[in-house]
Amino acid sequence: MNNIPQELKYTKTHEWVRVEDDDTVTVGITDHAQERLGDIVFIELPELNNQVTAGTEVVVIESVKAAGDVYSPLSGEIIAINQSLNDSPELANSSPYEEAWLFKIKSSEVLDNLMNAEQYAIHTSHEE
């Protein structure tokens, strides 16, 4: 069973979302996503201050066996990117929920369309 933290929200395309105290949103890929990709060797992060639209590709992750897209769960402005992933993309495999967050976004959208941990666990169990 994959690690699915209860306090996060999830998308059907395997991104996790955490609302921070300042109402910004941190986004990363789930344990399930990194496991399916395999050993991650490169992450192309978005540019700071870019405006993004919910559901559009904002990050490309390359592994030894595949490449995958990461989609923005919300529309808004990219306000931070995780520069440590430029030198250590493998953090997405070893620490997908802590050290390997991908980007932070400032958005006024609500998160009602995202799944909680229980719903995400059911979603991923139907994929296997």
C-alpha cells in the first residue's frame, strides 16, 4: 500500500496539494506516481511568476523508464519552485511528500474538486 498522508488533497492525475498557513498551495507528486515512474533522473520545473491554468502541464518528470507530466491542480501564479530538485531529482523517489515538493502556487480557487486521502486510496486501487 502506498503512503497517502491524511492531511493532503489529491488529484486523479497523482498530484498532492497542501494548503499552507498563508493560503498558498504546495504541489508535488504522490508516492504512487513516483513508484510508477521508477528511478527519477530529471525534473523540468516551471518558471517563477508564470500564470498557470488548472489542468495544464506545468512540470515534466523523466525517469529511467518513462516521462510523465505534472498538471497544475489550480489556476494561479507560480510563486516558488523547489530548486533542490535540479541537482537531486531522486528526492521525488525518496521523499515525495516532504523534500520533493515541486512548486507553490498562489490561487484564489477552492479545493472542492480534489480528493481526500481515502478517496485517493480508492482511486489508486482501481488502477492496479
